[in-house]
Amino acid sequence: MYRLIKQEGKARRGEFLTPHGMIQMPAFMNVATAGAIKGAVSALDLKELKCQVQLCNTYHLHLRPGDETVRKLGGLHTFTRWNGPILTDSGGFQVFSLAKLRNIKEEGVTFASHIDGHRIFMGPEESMRIQSHLGSTIAMAFDECMENPAEYDYARASCQRTVRWLYRCKEEHDRLNALPDTINPKQMLWGINQGSTYEDLRVGHMREIRKLDLDGYAIGGLAVGEPAEEMYRIIEAVEPEMPVDKPRYLMGVGTPVNILEAVRRGVDIFDCVMPSRNARHGHAFTWEGCRNLMNAKYELDTLPLDPTCDCPVCRNFTRAYIRHLFKSGEMLAMRLCVMHNIYFYNTLLERIRMAIDNGQFEKFYQENVERLGKRI
Ligand SMILES: [Zn+2]
């Protein structure tokens, strides 16, 4: 249940109650694709890193170890030892971005696994069943994630099919939640807005899917290669059509600047692999900009990654040491850098929340938007 506490311009401060605890919004979801944050960071570490909610991938977990296996092991919460909220994506995005030889029909999508090439069928009912087995807090509806730019006629037909798929998702989701042996009988269902970069399709689709009165709504199919300005334009078009009393999730976004811009346009929750992926390449996010530890200038630098950061890494280790670990191919390099970046993202969202609480969001935005986009 979403409660809007305060609003400044379009920026929203709210809280969302789930069966696995409260999420203070705006919030960032830490991406644990196959049940772990890449970079050797466990669910136990996340507690220290201000993580509120974790995202796991339906497609990956369906292929390996298999959602039936996760169900037998008690669901994702028991399996990963993370006891806070977990959102699972629908698998749609990976089916359309990773899988090969896919064939889309009204019933669903047949595709070849990116691991061993075996043929798999996934439609709305399969996606709901997998997510029910995983026992996540929030399940995402199964949708088609189109490439940008998509042909207008194709995009329109795809949106209509995604609406039909959503009705099937809702029906199957209700049925699964009511089964006596369901892991999470209170699993929530969020819908996904599509429509490529066409404002009229986006608005029309949003009006259709909000009729189902789901627990939350996402804007999907963005941050897939189009310029950031296009993304902001689409958010501005869709946002007025999104229910005020439901969380708004911008999928797969983004840089600290993208997040600031989207919060300013009324978005509540985000997920992105960027903090962990960039960290694994030696890029640390800081309040002065993004720092590349591979630069020779850090060889004798005894400061922490960010002197203003009080994460477990910055409280103990120097830039010179972490740089050395990267150069030596030590696993610890990635772990330390990923931990710092996750803490940074969660702290960024925490400061955004504080700024809205204090009626200072616009000031916070003006002070930080340029700095956060710098490369240092
Ligand atoms: Zn730090």
C-alpha cells in the first residue's frame, strides 16, 4: 500500500508497505540477478549497505537453478537469506534481449536459452508461475520489451497484446496466490507501461492498464539505447496518467543524474546494474563524480574512495590499496568497489528523500546534478 507523504513539484516522498516490510520512496533496488549482487556481495552485506529492496531475475533463475528448485528450497527469501522485499522481473526483458531465436505469438514467446540453447516457452501464465515459485514480494507482469525505435504499427499492436497478456497475468496471479501451498500468498503484481517512444501509445496503454487497479506500475522499454532526453519526454507524457496512490517504477535506470531527473518528474523507484557493473571495472561513484581507479594518479593516494562516505569500505581502505587489488586481479577489488557503489546509490536515494522531507529537493537537485555527472 503506497502512501504519499509529501510532494515538491512532481517529486514524491512516500512509503510502500509490503508483506516483507516498508520501502521508503524514492528508492533504489539492488540487482541480484541470479540471487546475488555480482561482485561477491551477499544478502548479509546488504544490511550494512542501506539496501531496502533487492531485485532478482526470473529468466536467469528459471534457467538456473530452476524455479522448482528454488520453491523446494523455500523460495528466494529462504534461499538467499535476504528477508526484506524482493521484486522479480517478469523475464520479458531478458527473453527479448538475451535469448536467441525467439518467436512471438499470442500465447507467448518461444526462445532458445542463452546458456545451452534448449527451447523454452514463456507466456503470461508461465511467468506468473515462475515468480510464484520464487516467492518474491512483488511480481512483474509479462510484457514485450520492444527495441527502440520500433515501427509505429508494430508498437501499437505489441501494446495491445501486452494489455491482453496483463489480463492473463492478473487471472493466473490471483489463482496462484489462492493455492494452499503458495510460498507468498500475498505476492503483489505490478503492471508495465510500453509504447516505445510514441507518446500517444504510451498514454493510451497507461490508461488501459491502470483499469486493473494493480499494486504498482512501471515504465518499461526505456534506457535501451535512446537518448536520455527521449526518456525524460516519455516520463513527462506518461506520469500524469499514472495513479497517484501507487508506486511508479522506472525500469533499468540509471545513472545518478538519470535518477535525479526522474524523481523530479514523479518516479518513485529504480533498479540498475550500473553501480555493481561499473564497480567491477574500477569505477567508483562519489559525490564529486565518477572516479576511475585505474588512473595512475591514484597509485599513492591514501584517501578513501569518497572522503565524505561512511560505508564500510571508505571507513577502512584507501584508493591506492583498491587500485592495487584491481591491478593484481584480486577478487576483493570488485567486492570492495561494489559495496561502496551500492552504499552510494542507496545513500543518494536517502538524501533525495531527506531533501523532499525538508522541502529542499529543488535545491538538492541544482547543487548535485552537474557534479554527479562528472568523470574524475
Ligand atoms: Zn564508500
